[in-house]
Amino acid sequence: MPPGEGARASWVWDIAPSNRCYSAPNSPVGYLAAKQERRMTQPEKPPATPPPDLLAERATSGDVLLLCFLTLLNVLNFVDRQLLASFANFIVPDLGLSNTEFGLLTGFAFIVFYAVMGLFMGALADRLHRPRLIAAGLALWSLLTAASGAARNFATLAVPRMLIGVGESALTPASMSLITDRFPSRLLGFAAGFYYMGVPIGVGCSLLVAGYLGPAIGWRNCFYLLGAVGLVLAVVLLFVKEVPRRGLATGTAPPRQSFGEMVRVTAKALRSSPALLYTIAGGVALHFVLGAAAFDQLWFVQERGFDRVFIAQASGWIGMVGGIMGNLFGGAGSDWFMRRFNQGRPMFLFWLGIVFAPVGFVYRLAPGGSFWFWLGLFLGFFQLGTFYGPTFSTVQELVPTRIRATVVAFYILMLNLVGLGIGITGGGIMVDALIARGVPEPYTKTLLTFTVISASAMVFFFLAGRSYHRDKERLEAEWASGRG
């Protein structure tokens, strides 16, 4: 029986088709059957808070419109975030940055503030008006994106990069909480994957800005322009209404919890769900190589011989197409996989990793412009796209309603501070160390090293997929008893 079906039966018993076996009323079998029938037809007291799967069966047009708007904001989020890496071949020589300094700017200067403040923003999203919280964060990061265009050296670029992380940290915890409140469990993988199409579209658009708009108006004016776009969208957000939170009566405010209480509940959720911990660990492992990929544009030009404008344009288009396909495939495919094989969505990522991992190794060793190079570039973006829907929907479904945004913020903290932080900063340090020793192709060796390390994600996704249903059934039992 799929998770939640036992609870569902008690809610829809009066409309369920009859499948009873009748026996003679005076026989022992007939007596037991009659007793069982009386027990099942007696009205049952419903649980204090129904399981989340029962609160919505399908999405409305308003839900879809909200999802599309949040996805648009996520596109802008990743355009602004990746613009520095996309303009690497322009900004690094212009400001005289070393690989270590560039790694710090795209790594810890942004990630520490983004990840740590994300916990605070997640706690706020569990308590406050979420669209207005997103609007405040969007206005802040847009102003500082524009300020980045005026940077003249490492220090004057580092300060706005740090504060951009503060603004962007408000978006995803609040957005994923809104999405989970509006979409049923059977569509949650697709909805999360759709929202995270903002990653490939945003990364691709940032590369296209660097490849097309940058040569025309300069990298500084691109930062100014994108900052202005964000400010306009922040104003639009002020007119977006809050939506009812799942598990609360319409019009009921979310429970007031202290930050310490939310931390304690979050820690309990992490301790009691192996599938949740394995999903987080798999995401962190995968993000090691994603962090090191901040040096891809430098690798393309310096070790694969591409023109910096051409490869920015080509990788931008490939990234958008491959990433969008991956997000749709990962979201819808993982929903189908879970229904078909009765295993958690992370198991879907395990099997994809088995298929795609060998191509990733070949890609880093292939000559620039070869078939394996272009195939590896496309599949890299495709595989990245498949990651978001299955993992973020899994995280949302394995924690109580009142801490969903907080746990998403914790997950983002781990992905960024540990995964991307080590990948980007460690990658920059490793490249500089290899260059100092005169090692040929330092970017190739660094990226290949992190590719090998990130392959460990498959082990964690396998373990998460195996324990997912057991953990979800435990949470639903707590929900039905009023303890969830």
C-alpha cells in the first residue's frame, strides 16, 4: 500500500467502492465480518491535522501562475549570481584577480552570507508574509548587483558580493514553502523541478549576456541593467497575496515559534529521518564539482582553445536547453518512478548517475570541439537539471509543516557552504598550486578531481531512496495523531 493510503481510506470511506465479503450472520466468520463492518462504518474522529496529500488533489490556474512567477524570480536569481563567473574572461584580467581571489568572490564571499542568512530567512518564511519577504530580498540583491558594476578591485567587488548573498537567501526557502502549500504530493516533484528550471535558464542567460550583450555595452553596464530589472520585479511582488499554509485553517496565522524552538524541531527531524540526511549528503557531494565548475569558462579558453565570446554563447544555449530538459525530466520522471517502483525519488537520481557518470569523466579528458566534449557539456547541464525536483520535493515531504522553509534553508546552507564553498574555493587554490608547480593543464586536473569526488553522491541517493517510504510513513503517522 503506498504511503498515506491508510490515512486516505479513513477520510474517503463513505465514497469508496464496496469490496466486502458476506457470510452467514450466525457463523463465526459472519459474526466477525459483521463486527468488522460495524467498526468500519462508524464515524471516526478525524486527525487534528490531515496528512498533506489529502489537502489538494490538483493545481489550479492560480497555482500555476504563482509557480511561473516564482520561477521567473529564480531565473533572475541565477543570472545575477552567475554573472561574475560568466564574465570571468573579462573581469579577471580587468581587475587583475588571481584564481584564488576569483574563487573567493564566486565562493565564500557570496556563499557564507547566502547560506548562513538562509537559516534566518527560512525561519522568517515560516512566520511572516512570504511574498513581501521575497520582495525585500530581491530589492536588496538587485541594488547590490548594480553596485558590483562599479567595482575597481577585489575589495570593492567582495563587499557587494557578500551582501547579494543576504538578499538572495530569502527567495528559495519562501518560494519552496509557497509551492508545497499549493501543489499536491503527486505533483510536487514536477513543481519543484519546474521552479528549479531557473537554474539552467538563469545560468544560460548569464552566459548569453556575457556572450552577446557584454561585448556590445560592457560587463559593467550589464550589472547595472540587471539590477534595474530586479527592482521592477520587487515592486510587482508587493501585489502578490500570501497563500494559506498547508496544515492550517484558512486565515489562520502560522504558529509563533522562537528561533531556538525551530532549531530544536529541525534537529529532531534530521535525527529521525535517515532518508532526509542521505538526501542532503548526496546533494552536498554533487555540489563539489558544481562549485569547481565556476572555472569552466577559464578552462574552455585556456586549455580547450575556444574563443571566449563563442564559448560563452555556445555553453549558454546548450546549458539552457539541456538544463530545461533535465529539470522537466527529473521532476516528472521522479514522480513517475516513485509511483511505478514504490521507491523514493532519490533512487531515481542514483540510476541516472550510473548512466551519466562515465560520460562526465570522458568529457573532462576530451579535446575541445570533439563529439564527446559537446555531449559531455550537454549531459552535464541535463544531469544538473534532474537533481533539483527529486531532492527538494523529498526534503519538503520528510519534515513537519511548521519547519519546511527552515529545513529548506538548512539544505541550501549545506549545499552552498559545504558543497559549493569547498568546490569553488578549493578549486581555485588547487589551480594556483598546480600552476606554481608547473603542472600542465591545471584546470583539467582540478575539475577531474572534483568530478571523481562528486561521484560519491550516488551512494547517498541510493540509501535515501531505500529509506524514503519508511520515513514518510512515520511522519504521516505523527501527523495523523496530531504530533506532526
